[in-house]
Amino acid sequence: MSANTALELEDIVFRYQEKGKRNILDHTSLSIPAGTLTVLMGGSGCGKSTLAAVAAGLYPENGGFLEGGTIRLYGQDLKTLDPQKRAAYLTVLFQNPDLQFCMNTLREEMRFCLENIRVPAGEMDARIDRAAAELGIAPLLDRTLSTLSGGEKQKAALSCLYVMESRCILLDESFANLDHEAAVQLLEMLLRMKTSGRTILAIDHKADLWLEAADEIILLEEGGKVAARGINCKNLPEHRADFERLGLFYPGSRPERAARPVAEGKPLLQFRGVSIRKGLPTRRKWGRAVYDAPFLVQNADADFPAGCMTAVLGPSGTGKTTTFLSVLKQHPYTGQILFQGRDIAKMKSKELYRHIGIVFQNPANQFVTQNVEDEVCVGLRLWEPGLSDEACRQRAEELLDRYGLKRQRRYSPYMLSQGQQRRLAVLSVLAGGQELLLLDEPTYGQDARSVNAIMEHLREKVEQEGLTVIFITHDTELAAAWADKIYRLEDTALVEKSAEEVL
């Protein structure tokens, strides 16, 4: 191993089940040069996130079986390093930063990280303040982590890795839930880290934002094997066939527009003077709720047409997800939200949920079984209670095959990759037969092939069954290609936009 190599995986064989037939990493060999920014791309489920967890020593320590191979961090065999020493070489920022936070504020979180690597208490504050100044995150230090936007949480999690002074930082889909501006800010933080000598290894499904900054893009195929490497902005056209063969987004390409003109008719969902605040009421005065939190949405009017696909865009933290929660009566609002002309405030929640389904940002929060096929069957039986077991399983298998999940039908949903979990959540809700689906970032963490499978299935349901879909996304190209109507939430206003305007 060269002294200039940060991470080396040599002939790694890893599986989640001891007697499983499939190796998630199947004789994977990979080396990452020190001091570089390298991007790993590959189809959903090819083993990218597993590779990150194995490289960090989280697997097999916390699950799975490493059947063979060697992992070295800066020349040190991973097996010889305890967690404290390991953190000096490599730390990981996972897709969902909430899973990494343990404390109330960012300052407390950074102190906790330093405690874990045994930094003397007298040195902590100076180290935290220095890192905050270098990364430009000082205003976040004393804010409660749960109140931060998605972009701010990613910055907070990244600053925790930075203050630990790890030599290599591995990021798993770090841009997945961020708008363009927040993603650019995060990339600027990473480039400052690289300038200070860090090695950056990023896993992503899209290379567009990374292209100018990356020293190298590496493409992985099934089993975590290297399909192509040495890709950069200069030789990118030579590798277009590799991107297309693996079902990946080729940088700069745009999907063909599949949206339709919105037909005149009565909206399925309407907002009339709707206002939504960021937090819950802090107290009551004269029998009325009193809020200290700012408005996310203020006095909004909007119509969501029946039998159409509507996209909701907007910067991170503007209240898109909270607006969905208000539609489900899970977050307070003022004004009127009408479903089929009825005020939802006067509808029982149980009745409302028979008509409206939702896929949350974190799909693992809504799984109710321990088996992928069973998860789809739950939705099918909600729609057709009299469906026989044999017919249900046959239908589920057909749907799973369409979504590229047939081989995983016996898996636990929690053993799937994030991209596979997302597809399963969308499929399970689609099988439930509700008239309105609310989808929060339905395509994040998906390769191009999977995005097309999801969106084409949604379009088919809309056109053939009259389904109404409202989806939140940060992907303006996705919205322009598939949405019949587009709203942008910004500065507390819901403003209708054309596809040309959002692009």
C-alpha cells in the first residue's frame, strides 16, 4: 500500500446473513488516494452504503459477516484499531444526520465527539470555536439541533467530523435532502476541509454538483465491484456508455418532459388562507393558542387538481414537510384545508387516512412488517380486503419485480439500502388505493433507472385510475419533467411556477 493511499479495500467479501446466497460486497477491491476528493457512484443496492459502513468498521462489529479481505486506513490494518484510534483516520456522515446526533445543541454535540476521542476538557472550547470559525457555522453552535433545517443539520454533522480532525471523511448521499443553495454551501465546506489536507470520499447518485470539484469519479456495479474509474470533467464524454449501462444519471442530461396540461375541474385539495408556524403553541391566552415561532406558510391559497401530479419546491427548512403534516392534521394550522370540498378540521383522522396516503422522508419510519413482500401485501389488502393469500403474493411479486426488489422479497425492510427502502415505501403506499398520495422526496437516493420506474408507475396510476399525487422535491429537473402543476414555497408564500421558470 502506497503511503499516499488513504483507504484500501482488498478482496472484501461481506454479507448480511451468515448463510445468505448473495454477497453485498463480492470480492471488492478499491483504493482511494490521500488528499483527494473522490466520488463513488453506483446503482441503488449495489453496496455503496455497505462499503462505507465496512470501511468505517461499523460492520461486522454491529451486524453482518465479513468473510474475507483486508481494510487499511493510511496503512493501518482496520482490525488493529480500536474505535478511538479509528476515528482519527476515518469518520462517516450518513444519509440521515439525525441518526448521528446525541445531544441537544451543536456545541454540546461537538463536545461529546471530543470526549469520545479523549480530548482534554480544557482544550475543547478553543477547538470548537476554531472549527466553527473555519467552517462558518458559528451561528449554529447554540441552536437546538431539532430546530435546524435539513441543510443546517448536514452542516452541523459535518462540523462534528471536522472538529475530531479525522484524516478522511466519508459522506453517504450528503446532498440527498438539500436544495441547490444548501448543497453548494456544504460543498464549499468540504473543499475547505480538502484544502486543510483531508481526504473526502463521497457516495452519490448524481455527479453534477461534484464534477468540477472531484479529482476522480468511480463507478461501482453489483457486488461493490469497480466498473470504471479515473473519470473527471475532462474525460467525462468517454464514459457516457458506462453511466447508461449502470442506469446512472449522466451529468448534464435532462429527462424528457412527461407532464400534461392541467384539465379544468374541481381541485381535490384546496388551501384557503392557510397559515402554518414552525413550532407548536408555547402558551394559551384568553383561551387562544399563542405562538412564538415564525410563520412557515402565511395566508396561502392553493388548488391541487384531481388526477394530476403537483410538485412542491422550495429551499431546505421552508416548511414543505410541515405543510404535508398539516394536511394530515398532524401539525396545527389556521385557515381552511379542504379535501373534496370538505373541511378536514371536521373530518375524523381515521376517515382522512382512508383517502390520503403519505411517504415520509425517512421511509423506515413507516414499515409495519419484517418482510418486504408482506409490506406490499399490507397495502394490497387495504385496497382489496378479500384478496386471497395466493393472489396477494402473486400481485406483490409482480410489483416488486417492477421496482427491482423481487430478489429482496424475503428480506427485512430494514436490511435494504436507503434507495431500496424508498422504493418499497412508495410501492406499499401505491398499493393501498388512496385517492391522494403525499410523497416527501420520493426519488432521493435513487439511480436514474429507479427514478424512472417510480415516476412512470405514478404517472400510470394518475392516468388510468385518477390518482392525485403531490410530491416534494429539491430536484427542479424532476419537477419540470413530471409535474402537471408546480408550486414553490419561499418566504412563507406558495407561488405557482411554470416548468421553464423552475429550470
